[in-house]
Amino acid sequence: MTLQPHESPNLDTRSQRRTFTAEFKARILNEYDAAPDAAARGAILRRERLYGSHLLDWRKARDAGASAGLTDRRQSASRAAKKAENAELARLQRENARLQAKLAKTETALQIMGKVLPCPVGGPVPG
């Protein structure tokens, strides 16, 4: 079976959404605005594989809030901090579950051995 030029050999892979940095957006906007004619502007869009709507959105964001408007909300610092916080919470929950399972095994072993000692939670173990 031969593949046509437009067919993909691996259909399971998904294309990934492109993200653009604020510096890239500003550079493209400046280059586009400095282009002498429509042909040059079209060449910039084709070269960067962009649509005119990208530039409209970026220009609107730039004009509304200077360079802060060019940053991607999905990649903001607060979102990264929240993601890190959620990862830490999940790690601590897994560790808590592991330690509780270990404690239950230890208590069961002590009961089986007949050496059940009253031990306050978090206190020193009498020995």
C-alpha cells in the first residue's frame, strides 16, 4: 500500500497546538506593520503559517494592554503555580495513603504477635 502525499502514516498521533511567546507576537506584528505592500504581508503570514485573524487578535491584545496583552493566558504564572500546587497535593496524598497502609500492616503484625502497645498518635513509641 502506498501512501498519498496528504496521508499520515500514523493516525494515532495528534497534532499539537502551537503556542507563541509575547516576543514572537511582537516581532511578527512589527514586521507585518512595516511590510510595504499586501504581497509582502501575505508572504510573512505564509512563512510563519499564520492567519490574518492571529494578527487581529494579537494587535487587539497589544493595544488593550501593551505587551501584557500578548501573553498567553493558558501559560500564565498563576496557572503554572496552580499546576505545581496540584502536583504537590497529589504527591502528598499518595504518600499519605502509602504510610497509612504501612501503619495498618504494622498494627496487624503487632496484634498477631500479641504485643499490642497503646501508642498515642504522633507520640513516641514505648520500648
